[in-house]
Amino acid sequence: MEDNFEKYAVAVIITFGALIVGGLMAAAIGFHDRDAFLFALGATTIAWIAGHAMIFDMPRLYAALIGFATLMAIGSTLALVF
């Protein structure tokens, strides 16, 4: 594995940002669901911070933040469905 964490960190930031902002936030705005929008916004913010944790070589914090961002994305999806 390469020691170039910046490349992977930027990939995480762009992937989570594009998928969550582009998908979940747009759907929440379209359905006028404030809870789903706020969950998606929180997931995006946490994933953005996780990219910085990767840059600073903090793997446990990175894993915890990505896990929490995933849970918030699931929460946003469930808020849209129910």
C-alpha cells in the first residue's frame, strides 16, 4: 500500500460528498423532508472531517467517523422512506 494518504483522503471527501450531497440531500429537498436533509448534511460534514483524519494519520478516528457518517446516511435514508 502506498504512503500517500492525501490521495485517498481526497477520494473519501469527494465520494461521500458527491454521493450524499448529490443524492440524499437532493431527495430530501425534493420531498420537503427536513429530518432527512439534516441527517444527510451531518453525514457529509462528518465524512469531510474524516478525510482530514486520514491526512493526519489517525486511523481509529477515521474509522469511527466513517462509521458514524454511514449511520447518519442510513438515518437519512430511513427518514425519507418512513
